[in-house]
Amino acid sequence: MKARTLILAALLVGGFVYFTGRAGWNPRQLLSATATGGSAGWTGPDVARSAGLSNDELNNIDIYKRAHAATVNISSTVYRRNWFLEVYPASNSGSGFIIDEKGYILTNNHVVSGNAPEITVTLPDRSRYKAKLLDRDPNNDLALIQIQPKGAISFLRLGESDNIQVGQKVLAIGNPFGLEGTLTTGIVSSLGRNIRDQDGRELEGMIQTDAAINPGNSGGPLLDSQGSVIGINTAIYGPGGNIGIGFAMPINRAKSMMEDFIRGKKYARPRLGVTTLHIFGDVAEALDMPREGGLLVQDIVPGSAAESAGIRGARREVIIGNTPVGIGGDLITAIDGKPCDRSDAVIRSIYRKRAGDTVELTIFRGGRSMKVTVMLGEAPSERL
């Protein structure tokens, strides 16, 4: 019995040695193949594959790498007097972004507000610069400052904010709560929002987004999926942190201010001087107006361009769907030939114009359409 067992064991061992020898098998080959990424007796995902980055994630990463280097931290100090006439420093902080190699930086006016503020700009590489306040537009909460860079610097390209669509992807970069270089993503939630800033001014035609915006993000860029700046992060809804409702100033507003600065002119925001309500469809027909609707004039600012041109405001008020609506005024259906199909059509039509320029209004009054030429006035504004 023992003899047969020994013979069987010898045959098994001999057969194993014979066949592995003919195949040239070497246990070290398995380790070698695995280490070098070659073929092996088993396979598994490598590190890169396990990351599983989608195209959208790669887009986010690429934009962040380019935009982060041009997004800066801004701190400003102004000196005030207390009740005892003692001078004390008051500080603001926020974000901004570089727009060219000369060191021009866009931000919010409230980030650098105050008379003769001392402004410090910190770049992502930790280099610090003193900045000069060049121009500002408080009515749009915009400011232009400049540093003198010591070498080459990164900067962002400005996009086009007139063609933004609700639902498109956006990315926000800034320094919320002092956390430098924070990226958040979201979509455009709505357009043409009017809100009031901390000083009670009405900011018109804002971009609403659910990309997280918090204190410290103010002045930072809102980017599209190509990495172009389409807005300047400006405000959040409510007194605390992000709740998914943030607002950005369309970048095209800043272009007008910069163009005037380059030409050596003081920017004067044009004003038509009307308060309007966007109506269309059944509501417009119920008021005996064209179904495509437009901007129904509610109020006329005394002494404004609209008043001088004879534009009529509401004469009485009715309730439509639990909403009070002033009726009896003109319906603006187009401005310079472009249909008024959005609530912010007025501000979008005149932001690139100057006080003294003219616009042609197509209005519906008394059952017929007519055209009225209006010379734009100048909105009151704080200047440097």
C-alpha cells in the first residue's frame, strides 16, 4: 500500500515538472507582468481607470486649473471715526479676477467701498500687491482696480452675457469665508432678477445661480463651460450662507465701464426712467393688448427721459391672479427693433449706450403701435 502511494506521488510530481518545464512557466513572470502592466494570469483596474473621470469632471478640472491662477483675494481697509471721533480701521474682503497682463482686476464695488481705501491683492502664488482703485460703478456694484505685476500673470477672457440660457452650466471661483481658491458648480437658475444691495440700491438684470456663493465670493468670476467670464458673483439670498440662490452681475455691464475708462471718460449709466411689468399671452389679451406682449409701463420717474418723451405710466390698478397690476399705461413691445420678451429687456437694450444716446421704442397705445425716439438720461451715481 505504501509502495503504491509513493509511486503515485512520484508520477504526479514528475508530470508537473515535465509539463511546466515544456511551457516555460516561471512564477516570477506573474510578478513581472503585473508590475509592468503586461499580460498576466489575472487582470484588475489600474489607478487611472479606477478614477473614472467623466467628461464633465475633466471640464471642471481644466477650467479650475486655468481660472484659479487668475482669481485673487482682495482686502481693503478704510479709516472711519466712531462716536468719540476716534479713528479706527474697517476692513472688507472678497474676491476679484485679473483680466489682462497689465494687472487690471474686476471686482464688486462693495469689496473696495469707502473713500480712499487701502487695497491689498493676494495672488494664488501668495504674492501680495498694493492696488489702485481706477473706477467704479456703484449702481451696478462694479469696480476696476489695478496692480503692477512683477512678471507674467494669468488672466481670464471675458465672455458674452447677453446669450446666457437658463439651465446652462456655470462655475464659480472665489474665497468664501477666507477659504482661498474654492470652486463650486451649478446652473443658471434664472435671468433678469432685480435685487437690492446692502445699501438699498436696486441691482437690475442679475443672473441667478445655484452654484454655491458665500461671503467672500463677492467679486469672483462666474464662468461658463468654456472658461469665459459671464458674470461677477455679487450677492446671496438672505443674511447667512448659501441656500442655493446666488446672484451675479452680467459681465457685459462691466465692459461699458472699462470702455469708458480706457477712453478717459467717466462712466455714466444711462437711464430710461420707467418701471415695467413683463406681460404676455392670456394676460396681455385680457388687457386688450397683443398676445406676444411686452413691457407694460407701471411708473415714470419724474424728470426722466421717458417723461420727456411722453411715455405714459399706469392710471389705475387691477388684480390679476392675486397680483396688483397697473394698467392704462403704454406697452413697450420693442426697443431698437428688438422684441421685449424678457423682464430685463430695458437694461439689456441700453447698457452699452451712454447718457445722451437715443433709443427707438415701439409702443402699443390706444389700440395701435407707434414708434417714439427717446434721448437717454443719466442715472444718479457716486463717483470717485
